[in-house]
Amino acid sequence: MSQQKETVVGDGESAEWLNMEDFSAGIDTNRRARSHDLVGRSITIATADGGTLSLDFADADTVKWVAKGFGWSGSGTDRYEEVPLEGGGFWVDLSIAERKVESITVALHPEKGWALIVHSRIEDEGADVETRVMQTFHGGIIEGTAATLADAPAPTRDLIGKRTLFRYSPNHLYEHIYLSSRRFTWQNLVGEQRGHAATELATTYKLDDELYLFTWREEIIPVGTVFVFDYAAGRSTGKFIGLEGDGTIANSPGGAIIIPFGFSDYSEHQDPV
């Protein structure tokens, strides 16, 4: 995809669709700060679909990992980012240096024992896939804790009907409308994408009370996301993975203040899929 320069029309609306780098600068302004609480710890996650992921946090920047039983199994020593969640959980993201188009993101709680692994991959142009960024999800538990597989995160419909504003920075304000178990709509109210909106494929898992992992995969540009929404704390933490206009692979942090904005009640009507 070649990089495009936007043309601005009435009320600051961008006339052309933008590439990832055109709107992502500063989108981590309201993100929680990184932490290093997992340094020196070794964690093994056993998933409900029979896989295991072992993580050895060697230092503040490097994690040794071994994945078995997945379609993307392997091992390596890669850079990672750790961000704390409210109540003792963590969002951990690592890029796979030898497989640049792939990343592993984990939401986990070392004491409660739940964990969710998301594997993201940027597919080749022309591949027979729904979107250029494809993802697999693996709910599980941390070995050595009291958790059982019944405690593993699972898909949820809890967000259906919600409307939420996300203030990523003074220059980034987006609205989300959660339509169904497979789709949500976003629109940009403040930012380089002002006036743009789209309905994307999405996946939602419940991690804990008022704590959700939410991802979406864009159909117009090769971009996907992995976010944790903490409605109790009013914060989101996550990242965008995709291709910039020149084909460069980007794994970019993001995070926002969550502002509840309304709800659609389907109880007297047909529920969405």
C-alpha cells in the first residue's frame, strides 16, 4: 500500500483514507506506564486447547519464551513490554524477531491464575483471509496456581450495545459502538482521521470483573489491535500491529482514558449475532 497524504475538507474532515503512521503518533499519551514487576519470574501457561507457553522474564527488556502445541509454536529470546493492570494483572507484548510479521500478547494474573494468549500475524497481500492481520486466541491458566480451566478467559457478549469514547491524547478521540459478537464500529471525532468511520471484525474475551480483552482487525488497511479494557479503572492498554505506507512493520503502543457514552438495549428486540 502506498502512503497517501490526506486532503482536508469541511470541519477538518480527512478526505482520503490514512495509513497507520499518519494517525498513530501520540496515541499512547494516556497509556499506563510500563512496569518491571515480572523480572526474574518464570511463568508457564497451559491453555484449554492443549498448548503451553513458557515465559522466563530475564530482565526488564528481554523474555525467553517457548510455545508448544500451537500452529505458531516455537521459541526465542525477544524484547517485551509489560504494563500493569488494575488489581494485579499484566498486559505483556513481545515481537518475534525471527518472524517479524508475528507477535504474541498475553493478559495474565499471576495470583488469580487466569491467562489469555493472542497470536497476531500479518498475512501476505493476496492471501485468502478475511483481513491482512489475523489472530488466534488461547484461554488458559498459569501452572502452579489454584486456577482451573474453568477460570480460563472465554469469549463474551458483555460489550454488545455499549458505546464508549476513548481519549488517547488531546489530539485523539474515538467512539466505539459494539454491534455484535463479531463486529464493532469506530469513528474518529478528534484527530487525523476525523470524519472517518468503519465497521470492523472484532473479538472480545472476559478476563475478570469489568476487565476485557478486545481486538479488531481492519479491512481497509493492514492493521490489527490487542487491547485490555478496564472499565472499573477507566483505562485501556494495548497496541496496534500492521504495515505502514512503505511496508514497514509496526508494533505500536496505544492506550486511552475510557469514557462510557451510552448503551443500546436489545432486550425487547432481536439480539445481535
